[in-house]
Amino acid sequence: MWTKYIYVCNTCDALIEVTACVSPEIDPACICQASSHVTLISWEDATVSPTIDTIEMLDEFKSQTGIAIDSLDVSKVTPREVVKINTNPYTL
């Protein structure tokens, strides 16, 4: 799991973000080179979900998860009244 750690510099108020797969052992240093420390103000999950952009990837996703997604075809999820497939909207 990836985690984004957010720090603030106690001298110049710079915001420092560190994304890591493991917890950082030491706090990062600020570019202002001051002798002050940085303070951890928050952390959050930064794991990215896989992108499904081909039929093969969709089939693999369905077999791994058991989720029934019909297709990547927009005509199956968008009503024809909203979007007319294969038509030019600028002609009468």
C-alpha cells in the first residue's frame, strides 16, 4: 500500500509531500536549508487503482473480481436520448 505523507516546514511554511510504499525513517528536509524541523501534518492512502482501457483488461478484471461489467461500449450505459451514437449533433 502506498501512502502520501504531508509535512510543513516550521520556518518557511513550505508544504512537502512524500509518497512512499513504507513509512519514512526520517523526516524530509526543506529546501530553505533552515536548521528548523518539519512537522508531519497528515497522511493518506495513495494507492492507485488499475486502469481498464481494453476489452482484454476488462475480461481479466471481471474474472479476478467477479464483478459483472457488460462492456466498455458507451452505448450500453448511455441512453440514446442523451447521446445519439454515430450522428453529427451540428446538423438538423
